[in-house]
Amino acid sequence: MVRERSQLVRVRVLGWLSRVGRDPDRELQDFKEEFERASRKKDREALCRLVHPDFSMVTPDGDTVSKCEVIESIVAPESDFMPHFQREQRQCAFNAGCDLAREVADVTIAGHIPGRGEVAGEYTHSAVFILGDRGWRFFGNTLTRKSSERRRSSTPSTVQAETANVLDANPPRE
């Protein structure tokens, strides 16, 4: 038991040392750009690598969608929403270890998504990313449809409060 504990401490220390001098903002931005490129090119292999196995998405209708379902909706030949997908980050926060990030962004979507039909509108996108042995991975995502009234009254303080609650959680590890 003592030996196992010392090995665990050693692994944690080595993990911390490997992250000293990192720029998590730049790393995550590079990851998001790579994810967007893979989505626009419908690159299934890259998307499988970039999305965590335990990924889930909550749609504006409250449905939960798995990693496989999300990737299928992106790469399907009849899917055409990515050329019209626009995202503008409002806030991104990291936990103390810089291995978990939560982003809140404004998103505009228009086009066809297999299984959902034609979609168009403005949404609040909340995404969680985790850093593991394979780099940053997309862990979770929620899209909330904006009403015209909510579009006018989105405030950073609400986003900051929501972000603080999520970053206190301990996500699953790879």
C-alpha cells in the first residue's frame, strides 16, 4: 500500500513537471482550431482522436448525444451546417491544474444536421475540455437556444458564476 501510494505521488509530480512552462490558453486555442478544421473537412479519424470517449452533448431540445452520434452528424454526406457555423468565445476558464477548461461562447448555426433536420439560430455553447496523455480532448458540450430577449441580456457575471461551479468538479481521467 505504501509503495503504491509513493508511485502515485511520483506519477502526479512527473505529470506536474511536464506541464511547467506551458501556455494552456495557446494549447487549447490550437486544439479548438484543429477540431474546427477536422469538422469542416469531415475528418472522422481526427474527430475520433479529438473527442474524449466519454463525451456527451446536450442538444437545445434536451436530448443527450454520444461521441459516435456527434461525429456521425458532422461527417455525414448530407450534413452541411459547418460552413455556416460561427463561434465567438465569451469566456474560457481553467482549473488550478490547467488540465480542465470550460468555455462559454455565442454560436450561430444554419444548415442540415442528420437526425435533426434543418437548424438555424443563435445559441449559447458551453464546452468542457480535459487535458490527458493524448493532449486536449473535447469532453462535453451543451447548446442552449437563445431567445431574442436573452440575446440582449447575456452577462459575463452569469457566465463566470456558472464556470466557477463546473471547475470545482473532478472530471474523469483518460
